[in-house]
Amino acid sequence: MREIFSRVEDGLVVVVESEVDLECQKESPWLCSVFVKFVNNNSDFEGFDIFLETKESLIMALEHENGAVYAGSRAKDDWNEFYFYAKSAKNLETVVAKMLKESGYKYESSVVKDAKWDFYHKNLFPTELEFHNIESDKIIFLLEEEGDELSTQRDVEHYVSFDTATQKDRFVENALECGFEFKDDISSEEFEHGVALIKKHSVVSEDVRKVVEELYQLAKKEHGYYEGWSTVLVAKDD
């Protein structure tokens, strides 16, 4: 499954697409990197569609001719980086050249050995907090589809779980000092000691990420697990 998220590196926003279901395959130790320059003009929808078609054609060609596995991509400034893992380094760059030389895009490629898939785990796979941001964006998208006024502040419930009651109690004490309100104790099959907290804020992505990160960090101090959030729909005509 491909997931898309963003992170900041050296002050620049990097948009990452990751095949999150992959596992390290020892029989595919070769990392093929392909950098393609594409100026994304938001008004040039046709040009963007052609670029996406080129990307998918490259993925299919490397999979078909080399058995390469597409691991993900990174978009930074005007450069799009595509990454593949393959059983052999043979002909990888030949296939890339065949696909891209006539495309008109400026490109570079390289092949290095990465038997432990370090690049994938460090640069493509989402962190735990980034996974939460991905899930938040999905909820926000569904709310927007239902006509939610995202910028309207409302009560948002956040759920956090712990292994022990002492961890939970210390967390709640710290969270209350940060402006959260206690709603209820909760439990699940996996965790007996959980809590639901409330904070009033909008569900604009930037605001949600700020609150989620704050709770995530507070939970980690007590070895807890941030589980997610929920809220009510606020229609635009309300």
C-alpha cells in the first residue's frame, strides 16, 4: 500500500511516497535511485499527468525486466527521486536510460548495495508520528468530503493507552496542565489503562498535527501509546 506524507529536512518540505507493506528482502540487495527533474506547474494538469504516466511506466519496466521492487519516492524542489530494490545491479541503469532518454526530462541514476534496506527504513518508511499524521489526513479528508467547516473549533477527543495505571495517571496530570480535559477512562483488549481527553481546536491539518504531536510527546514520556482522535461533523451552514 502506498502512503503519502510530508516531512521537513534542512528547512525544506519533502513529500514522501512509501510502499509501507514492504519487508526487507535479502535476495534484493541492490538499491537503484532515479532522480527526475520536473517543474510542477499547478496549472499544467496535462504535463503533470504525463509525468505520472512516465513514473508508472518506469516502475512497470523495472519490475518486468529486472524484477525490481518499487520502494517509494521523494519530491524535493523540482526533483523527484524514485527508489527500487533489485536482485541484481545488471541492466538497471540501461532500463532507466531506455525509458527516460526520450522523455525530455533531465535525469540521473545510480545503483548501490543496500542489503539491509537502510535507505528504505531511514528515508522512505514513515515514523510512528508520521503514521499518525497520515491517519489524521484521512479523517480530515472524509470530514471535508462531508462538508465540514474544518476551521471551526470544536471538541476533539484524543485517545492514549498505557501499560500501567501509574503511567496513565502521570500522563493525565501533565496533559491537564497543557489545556486538555479529562473525559473518561477507557480500555481495550490490548491495553487495560487508557484515557480519553478533550481539547477544543479546529481540524485543519496544521492544528491537528500540532495537538497530536504534543500528546504524542507527552505519552512517550510515560511510555504510552497515542491511539488517535475523533470529533463531530460541523457543517458549513451550521
